[in-house]
Amino acid sequence: MLTSNSHLTHSYVAIGLTNPKSPSNVGAVMRAAGCYRVDAVRYTGVRYEKAVKFHTDTKSAARHIPLDGVDEMLSGLDADTKIVCVELAEGATPLPAFVHPEKAIYVFGPEDGSIDQAVISKADSVVYVPTVGCMNLAATVNVLLYDRLAKSSNVEQGDDLIRQSRDNRNHLIV
């Protein structure tokens, strides 16, 4: 489990998108996946084909991170990969209180629906972001991944990371 003293040397993070509807959200999820070093993104459903034509992913994360369509969200996962559903479900754990597993797939519902109960029932954990009202898909993915990063002690930091990450026209110094 990730705690304040853990290291992510053998971690694995995947994002599962349940029948994503919004093409811009899929692109934004891919950008977040690149920023937070996600290992893979998978999706179910038939609506993604529309997303391929719309390109929000300005960092071209799709070239470096597998984006795979699957018939079953949970098929083909390693046995030690924990299933974490992110959903506004009664009885879910608030994200600030959640301890992230070292190897996980984070499953998100569609923008206009919920994760299937069958997937929720197989989950090792169900978490929610304690907001008033629901956030959009891409925003929720970003918050979840930032929470995972913030709770990890194995975080790259410093000026070298800033120089690698910022726009090439940004030369600000504090």
C-alpha cells in the first residue's frame, strides 16, 4: 500500500474508462495519464471511436501509453492488481482517507452513467471525491492521480523536473 513512507519502484497504475462519451475527456485523460506516469489506459464500449478524431492530448501521451479497447474491463489483469472503482456510491471511501495500493486499476464510470454493479461488486475498493455535485470524468481522473502522487514519498521533484515539464517559452525563476 502507498503510505507516506512507501516507494513506487514496482508500482503499476492503469485507468479504466467505462464507455467514455466525451471525446475531449478521453484526450484530457490521456494527457493526465502522461503527466502522472500511468502505465496503461483501457476503455470499454463503442463511443470512443469519436474520441480518436478529437485531439486534446497536446503532450501526445497516446504515443507512449497504451490505450486499449477491451470487451471486459477487468480481463487480463495480473492477479495482484487491485481494482479500485471511483464512483459516487453509497458506502464508498472518501478519497482523502484512502490508501492507494501499489498496483491498481482505477475504474471510472461514463460521463452520463455509472459503473456496472457487477464491476463494483468485484472491486477491492470503491472511492469517491467528496465534492458537492459531481465532477467531470477528466477532472476526476486528475484529482485521483494527484491524490496518489501526493501520498507517495517517491515523487520526483525540483528544478530539473520543472524544466522538463514547462513550456519551452517559460523561463521563470523564483
